[in-house]
Amino acid sequence: MTSDSPNSGHPAREQEIERLAQEVGRLIQSAEPQRREDLKELAFTLIREEMIQAAEGEQRQGGAPPGPFNPLGAGVLILIMGAGLSFIFGPVGLLLMFGGLIFILWGALISWVKR
């Protein structure tokens, strides 16, 4: 029976992480007292960013790539929102309606060209 299970490498990983954490701790402790807090924050930030990037990479691998953006739907929503807002505050509502019309025309043009 071989130990090729995914859990077989956990103790080695944990030991490596502990070793790296001890090394980072030693490096921080050997720095000047004024810089220690900054170095701790830097270490925390780098670890957080690495974990976030790894999680994003896993999500990208698992899902399909996002489709191209078509502003047609957003334009309809902005147009409706602008129409409702034009009763309360006219200039802003009219400006939103104009922006919505531009988005609708842009989205229609994109849809027409793709066919």
C-alpha cells in the first residue's frame, strides 16, 4: 500500500511553513527596533496578497472565462433610472437618460457588428 494520498505531504508542508516563519521572525528581530513593526506589516501584507492571488488563480481555472461586455443592458437600466430621477431632479435625470441612450446605441452597434 503506497501513501500517495493528498494528505501525505501535510507534515512536510507544515514543517516547511514553520521553518519559513521562524526565519522571517529571526530576520524581523535582527532589524532595528524602529523598522520591526513595518517589517511585520510587510510580511502580513505579502502573505495575504499571495493567498488572494492563489485563490483567484484557482477560481479562474475552475470557471469559464467571462464573456465580453455589452453595454446594451446597462444602458437600458441607466435610461430607466434616469427617467425616474428626472421627476425628482431634472438635470441629473436627463443626463443619465442621455448616457443610457449612448450605452444602448453602443451596445446595439456592437451586437450588429458581431453578426
